[in-house]
Amino acid sequence: MARVIADELARGGMSEAVVAPGSRSAALAIALDRQPGIRVHVRIDERSAGFLALGMAKVSGVPVAVVCTSGTAVANLHPAVLEAAYSGVPLMVLSADRPPELRGTGVNQTVDQGKLFGEAVGFYAELAVPDMRIGMVAYWRSVVSRGLAVAAQGHPAHLNIPFRVPVAVEQGDDWIEPLDGRTGGAPWTVVGPTAAVEVPVPELDDPPERGLLVVGDSAPDVPAAVAFAEAVGWPVLSEPTGNARNSPNAVTTYAHLLAVQELAAELKPEFIVTVGRVGLVRQLLALYPTVPNLVVSAASRWPDPTRTALRVTPSLPAPPHPPRASAWLETWLKAETVARRALDQALDRDELTELRLARDLVALAGPDALLFTGSSLPIRHLDAAGGPGPRIVGNRGVSGIDGCVSTAVGMALAHQARGGGRVFALLGDLTLVHDQNGLVIGPDEARPDLTVVVVNNGGGGIFATMSYARVPASDRLFGAVHTVDFAHMAAMSGWRHQRVSRAAELADALTGRSTRLVEVVTDRTATAAHLHSVRAAVAAALTC
């Protein structure tokens, strides 16, 4: 059975799999390791393994398998499955299990793994225990094909696979029927893509002049949406993981512009088109209840968090030709120029603050790099200060801080396997501490070129910006103050470590290969005050 499963996964296009060691899953691990065309990565911790697979699937866009044994091992995959479910990532869980008759008997390491992930998976199947009878090969291959098809659509799939005994090598030559799949290496069942259907969007038959394109995380077909905005003369407001900041229509300082009340009134749109999931800037979200808007999404999960959309459509109409001139766009871009100049001047007056780090990292990484962002302050600082730059990816499905190191490692492995260049990650210190197991890469495992930049402000910096930061004991309750030595953490896992304290040192620190940890020490209370002062400086420039 394990050999057939591995073969069918490869036929279906899978090229990467992550294995967490276990006895009950031994046959699956060995079969995948021996399968031509599939590269196997081994991780000790199942939670780390799940996020490693998630990171590879995020970048490659094709299903990646994670294999584990029975019991709590499966439960440790739940955070990665949730993130995959809510960000549309093709993750496939292969969990080994005891046979059904042992459940509920008190047998060691046996729990009810059936539908453990609930609605988070788009496909679940428990395979029958291997039985020497005709038809089993077609059954196994068919189920694998179905799981791959669902995963390829951005819905995690879970195959629970029971073995009566933890065998290392399964029966093969003496099986009752041939184990072969389709001739020519074809999948057992080919599931074609959903046909693209042009859907009328009456609201855009004559696009309003004062429109906005807002691009968020997991956005479908960003180039097409940006092309539409450029043709109709709309500003493009892109969150960092929307990856639309390289457009000539991009307004990267939109958060600062909308924070100035007088200017926000002048810049209020007549219509908003949203692509992807947004939610970083409150002033932007506040527009939705007062402005007609539609959402572009083909996802099965409801894509309208403000509950104000007039329409949800899978695609936008073709952009009009010829492109039209837009005084509305020029108003936004003039404000962008003023705000960017003021922002840069405010940041250049300081040493390596967290905002300057975010801006400079984007600029130094360059457009051909890949940048993973943590879910707390890093992505907000990238949004507030970052300009055009590399592709940025984050775990924004459910925005947890868990598994971020492992996700970044997975992204780097997949990116560089396809000939991609440098990969960076910008993480907070608690995010790194939470997933320090992700730093552990065995000596026989593929090791990517990845530079993790960690902001060490001694705790949870985002909580210093909240109203309850003034509550007694807030540092202990929310900041989770720590004294972790990141140099020791890096050395323990075989990563190079460098501490940077000045802006002029950053460029050299980002140059190098293999796995590297660059530590930037800041003060989280000062960071909150600095953010307010920068906003004030930009607001003053916009209102003078």
C-alpha cells in the first residue's frame, strides 16, 4: 500500500514530502524516500514538519505531503492545517494509524484520528487496512488522486492510513494483483482545472473614476487585477503580502494618508475592489461600510470580513482599452510622493529602529528575492514603511506566530529548488522562540540559503502599542519578557549569528549564504513612541 501511495503521489505531481519519524508510519517514510521524483525532508517535531511542508507548498503552489505516526503526532499538525485551510495552501497530511479494532481498547498510542481536523480539510479519507484482494490497488490510487485534486485547489487533504503491524517493507512481488499505475506514468485519475467562466460585473461596465484597488493576502491573479486598475486609472493599495507594490499606481504610504482626517476626506473613493484578504489598517477598513465595494474571490470561504460587499465575483472584466487618464490617480500619487519623502526623512534621522529595519530590508533584498514576514509587528512595519521590493509571504490565514521559522525554511527550500535566489525572514523575538525547533536541520538534510532577521525587543512588542500597555504587570502578562540568548540558540542549531546595532551594518549582515540569524536589538517601548512620532511627521508634511 505505501509503495502504491508514494507512486501515485509522484504521478500526481508531488515532488516534496516531509517526514516526522515514527514506527507506525515506517512503511510510508521508506516508500516516499525510495520514490523517484520526490525529495524527502526529515524533521523531529511534527509541528515544525507541518509548517515546513506548508512553506514549500506556499511557494511551489503544488501539494506537499507531511507524514506522521499515530497519536499526538497527528494533533501537532493541526496549526499548519488550519493555516493552510485559511490561506488556500495545498497541504496533504498522511497520518499512520493503528487498525480500527484497536480504538477504544486502551492500546498504547491510539486515539480516534478520524476527521481530527474537522472542517479545516477539504477532503478526508481513511483507507482500509491492507487486504490481499483484487481491486485494492485501484482503490488506493483513486483515493490518492481525489486527495491530490482537492489539495491542488487550495484545500488541505487528510488521508488516515491504518497498518496492523508497523512494517518497514511491504509485500510487493507476491501481491495478488499488479501494483502498477497507468501506463506512461500518468495519474490514476486526471482531474482537470475548473473552467474559467467570464462573469458579468455590472458595477464595472463603466468603472467609476474615483475607484480603489485594494490587494491583500492570498489574492487571486494579482497581475490581472493590477492591469485593470492601471487601465482605469485607480490607485493600488497593497498590503505587503498582496505583492502589488511594484505597480506604477501603487500607493505604499496609504496607511499614513488615511490617518490624516482632512486628507482622507479628499481621498475618499466612490468604489472599492478588493482582491485577497485585508485587515492591517483600521482606517482603510473603516471605508468599507460607507463605500460601495465588491470582492474578487473564487475561494469557498466567505471573503467579506466587513460584511458590506455588493458582489463577490471570481474575476474582473478585461481592462478597457485604451487606458484612461485619471486626475484622481494623480491626486493620490502626489500625496504618496510627499508622504514617502517625509517618511524617509523621519526614518533616516534615526539609527536602526524597527520601522527603518523594515524599510531597509525591503530595499536591500531587491525585487528578485523572497521575504517571509512574521504575523505581529513585522508585517505592520513592512506595511507602514516598505516600498516596492521582493515578493513577501506570511502566514496570514490565521496569523499565528507558531511555525514561522519552519515555514520560512520550507519556502527557501522550495524557492531555491526552482532556481530562485535569496530568501529572508523578518520575525519578532517571541515568534522565533516559539518555533526554535524550526532551526534544527539534521546534517543529512537539505539546508537552504536563508537569512532570518530577528527583532529582539525583549518580548511582545505589539502589546506596547495597545491601550493595556499601561496596566500594571502588562509586561509580564502580555510582553512575555524573556532573556533568551539568540547567539546561543543559533550555535546550538548550527546557524551563523550576527548582531547588528547600526543601519550602516545591515547591508553587510544580509550578505552571505547558508542559514544565518541576524539579530537587531531594539526597545519595544521606544518603538511604540517612534511609530507615533513618524506618523506625526508624515501628517505634518501632508497638511502643511
